[in-house]
Amino acid sequence: MNIERLLTTSRAIVPGKIKSAGGKPEDLSPTDIEKVSFQAIMEAIPSVLPDAVATLVGGQKFPDITIKLHNEVEGVEVKSTRNASNPWSVTGGSIMEGNRIETVNEVWVMFTRLAGMVETRTRPYADAVCDLAVTHSPRYILDMEITREESLFAKLKVSYEDVRKSDAPFDFFRKYLADKAKGGGGHPWWTDTENEVTAPPLIRFWGDLEGEEQKRLLVEAYALFAGDLLFGSPKIKYNSFAMHLVRNHSVICKNIRDPFSAGGRRLVMGGAMAPAVFRRFSDMLPDIKAAVLFLNPNQPKAWIEWKERIIELAPQKDHALLKRIFKEKP
């Protein structure tokens, strides 16, 4: 079944129905638009696909409308926007499609702009996907003005069907999102790890934490990001830890450098003067070792390899200081 002709006929009906309803089009809710779109399809069916049966599913299901002809089922996802500055783009559904109606084969999108001139367009859903947005989960961004060759699936050389049928659809986009974030100076919190991350539901400020929890998080910071904290550029050296706090612990630290660098240069091993971040590193080293071993279970050489990696990352001027710290601490 090809419902393109049915939807072409239907989309011409939608604006008239919206105008005849009276009131401002932009005041219509998404549910109202679903109903109007469904009515337009029902009106077009007798002359285009008289044996077809359309059903308005609505709710949280994807897609919103199913059209069945004999034993074949296709779907229509209804979208609308009131954004006058970008009238043909909107956030679509989750890439996981956990609420998809399994009997549906191809999905089309019926998109109505309500700002300014009321107009409805239709096209295959996959051809309208131009990008991804990451909210509580990765979601498609739909754009009714791109060409099929400009769709995200075409650019990544993967089909929409392959993605939706995969047990791990996010894997298709992991590198794309990470590269995109880096290119824009962002931090891809949703791609840092293959593992599921569950942060506490309540956001807290660093200053509200008990001293023991602050210490535990500082130890964790050195175990994970010592290279950045000790030798990174001043502009970005604390960024990884700041993102880690938000992503994994729901903690916001407004002055992220203070827990590490407050106090300026201080004495460390052997009476040498060094930035405070080194002194805290030295003081916490036994706990950092325990954290590294905990993060790398069943890897007896993990601590040795971790120390070697930190020394490799260090500029030559800090090698002697690091070796002294590692020698005199466990």
C-alpha cells in the first residue's frame, strides 16, 4: 500500500477545516490537530482508497493514526508548530520508539504550521529527520523543508528501518552526537559511557554537601580526571569533573576550581612548592588508589598503569614532583 496519494489529498483539506472551526489556529492543541488531520483523512478515503480503514490512536502511541488496507498497515504521525520563525521544524519522537505500534510498516508525517498562513505538508517520516536533540532521551528533529538526501539517515548512510529494528538504536548515533558536541564546544554527557547512568533526582549545590561526601567526590575526581585537573588548560581543566558532578551526582558546583586550588601554591613532598591542586592530590593519594582499583576490578596492574599514564600526561617540569609523590605514598 502506498498512502502518498491519500495524504496528498488529505493535507489539502486540513487548512480549510482549521479555518472553518473559527478562533485562532495557534490556539488549537496538538490533540485538536490530530482530530482535524484524522477527519481530513476520513474525508479523503472514499475517493482515494475506499477499502482502507483509518484509526485515530492518539495518546502516547506512535504513530498517531494507522491506515489499514487488506493486511498492510501504514501510519501517520501528526505534528504542528506555532513557531513563526521556524515553522517547518519540530522535535519528533524518541529514537528508542518504545511506544511504536508494531503492526505499522512505513510511517508518514502530517505537519501543519499554525503561525501565519495555515498550511499542511506530508512526507515519509524518515525523510524529514534532520538531526537529533537530547532531552531526557535522544529524540529526532523533523524538518519538512530538507531534501531526502539531507536527512540524517542519508548523511550517516544507515536506514531508518535498521535503526528502529535494532536492539541498541542509540549506537548508530553515538559517534555522531559526540563529534557534534565537541565541534560546538559542548560536553556529550549522554555518550560518556556505555553503561546506564542514574543520577539522584534532586539537584544539590556543592556547598550543601557534607564534608565526607565532598571528600569522596574529590577523590573520585582525581581518580577519573587527574590528567585534566593537574595539567589541563586553565580554561577547561575542571570541565570534565563539573559535567561528571551534574550527570552522575546531580551536584552543581558554582566555583568548581575552589575545592582543588583554593590556597594558591603550597608545600608538597620534600618541601617543594606547587599549586594547591597537587597538595590535595598528594594528601588523597591512598584514597585515590582505592578508587582506581574499585573502578578497575580484576585488573591487578590498574594502579601501576594509572600512575604511568599520569606521568606520561605531565609536562617534563612536573615529572620529578609526581615521582616523589608516588614513591612516598602507597
